[in-house]
Amino acid sequence: MELDWTTFILELINFLVLMWILNRFLYQPVMNVIAQRKAAIQKTLSDAEVTRSDAQALQTQYENRLAEWGQEREKARAQLREEINVERTRLLEDLHAELNQEREKAAAVEQRRMRDFVQQTEATAIGQGGAFASRLLSRLGGPELEQRIIDVVIQDLPHLPDNQVQVIRSAPAGTGFPMKVTSAYPLDKAQREVISKACRTLAGRDVTCEYLEDRDLIAGLRISVGSWVLRANVQDELKFFAEPLRHA
């Protein structure tokens, strides 16, 4: 078979023209499209990498924030527990103080109640004792008991304290200030003489004795001059016995 160079050259020219056409109108656009797709893919990958980096940064930030929140939460819990403990301690102290105050109040009330009860009991006992003694001495009182009291008074007058003797002797002299002698029963002449003599000795001068009677004395004497009073009778003794009742 003989080679036809003309045909070969024409075929070669056709092939080159075809290659140019393919390169110009097919390969180059395809390559451009591929380059664009590759660039788009690269950009997408770059964007995805940036997004992944941002997401990783956000994840790291979120994890850090979670850790900080955890620490803040634990700190807040610890602070809350401390505040609760402080408040509970304060409430317990207030409660203990209130309980102590209530106990003290209750103790004071109980003490006052017991004191009132004791005072009332003492007052009742003193009243009953005074009433009993008054009834008893009223029945036992008489001239004989009064004479015994007079004898005791005559014996005790010289032994009065100096301050009382000074009060008696400083009383104004004269008939305008007599020495009053009150008895429960009438005094006979001998008794009056003995009492007048004792009064003159006590006053250190001549004094006038005024004799009175008061059956409420039950038995005994009440001698007074100026502001000084000698109470030597059953009634005044009973009043003295009941004095704690009046103070209570």
C-alpha cells in the first residue's frame, strides 16, 4: 500500500485543526469549569476549615465557659452554704437567746409566784397567829397579867438607853406636858404611886402623870411624854408581831 502524503498531510491538518477546535472550544472551557469547580471546592473547603476552626474555637470557648460556670456554680453553692450556715447559726443563737429569756421570765414568774405564795402563806400564818394570840391573850388578860407587866416595866425603866432617856428629859417641863400613863384596867393608888415614882426618876425631875384607861390594850401600859412612847402592853405587842405582815 502506497502512502499518500497529500492525504496524510490533510489528515494531519484536520487532526491539528480538530485538536485546536477541541482545545479552544471544549478542553479549555472544560478546564476552566474544572478550575472554577476546583476553586469553588477549595473555597468551600477553606470556608469549611474556617467554620470548623470557628466551631472548634466556639466549642473551646463553650467548654471554658462551662468550666467557669461550674466553678462559679460551686463558688455560689459554697457561698450559699456559708450564708445558710451563718443564718442558721444566727437563728439558733436568737432562738437560744429567746429560750433563755423565756426561761428567765418563767423562772422570774415562778420565783415571784413562790415569793407571793410564801408571803401570802406567811401573812396568813401571821394573821392567824395574831388572831389566835389576840383571842388567847384577850381571854388571859386581866389585872393579874397587867400587874406583872407593870412590875416588868418598873424594873426596865432605869435601864432604858441613854438616847431615850435624853428624849424624855428634854421634853418641856410644866403641867402643860404631863406624862400620860394608859392602862387596860383601873390602877389603884399603890400602883399609881409606884409608876409616878418611876417616872419622876426617869425624867430626873418632878412630873405630873395623867392616868387613862383603854380596854383595847388588853393588859399592860402605854407611857408617853412628848414624842417618846413606851409600849408595854399586849395590843402593841400584837401589832409589833404583825408588823412583817404590813411590810409584806
